[in-house]
Amino acid sequence: MATSTIARRRSRRTLAVDTIEAAAYAAGALLLAAEGAVHAEQFVSAFNSVAWIGPLFLANAAACVVAIAGMGFARTRRIAALGGVVISTVALLSLVVSYGMGLFGWQEGSFRPEVAIAAFTEAGAVIALSTALALSNASAYRAS
């Protein structure tokens, strides 16, 4: 009797962790999509003629699409999520540098709404995808 109660409790806990893991992957993918959309929009409206920075905005949008596509398959989900963490972290750090000494000759002059949205989506993607990866590692450890 006690063994079945413990097994049911473990089963419920596993189900809860798996649900949170899936939600974290989904949230991370949505935040990456928003990040990519902001960078694509900013490329078209503001940075298409800025050397280095313009193409990097476009590369960020493309990298977000690739990471989201990779998260759609169980086999590549973890590496794609790690890629998403790297993409968002690099973008966020680049933003910080652009407000300081500048990045590739570009120095951000003001805090525009697009910058706030980008910073929010980048930080959110890092948090959500890191959470998903941590829970994924816990699930893999539990299964072994």
C-alpha cells in the first residue's frame, strides 16, 4: 500500500515537471520568435544601411528561426534550446555594449520602445530556455 502511494506521488511529480518543461520550451520559442521579429523589423526600418549592425540584426532573426525549428523535434530540442540561450545572451550583451563604448562603430543613443521589447524578449528567452534545459536534464537523470 505505501509503495503504491509513493509511486503515485512520484508519477504526479514527474507529470508536473514534464508539463513545466514543455511550457518552458514553448515560452522560450515564443520569446525567440518575438526577438527575431523585433530584429527583423528593426533591420527593415532602421538598420538596413548600417554596416555590420544591420546584417547582424538580420542574422539574429534568422538564427532565432533556426533555433525555433530545431525545438520542434525531440531529437534536436535540447541543442536548439542551448542555441537559443546563446543567441539571446549574445544579443543582450551586444545591446549593453552598444550603450557603452559602442559596437562595430554603432553607439545606441536613446532607450527606444523597440530596445525595451528586445531586451525583455532576450532576457525572457534566456530564462525560459535555461529552465527548460535544467528540467530536461533532471528528467534525463531521473530516467537513468
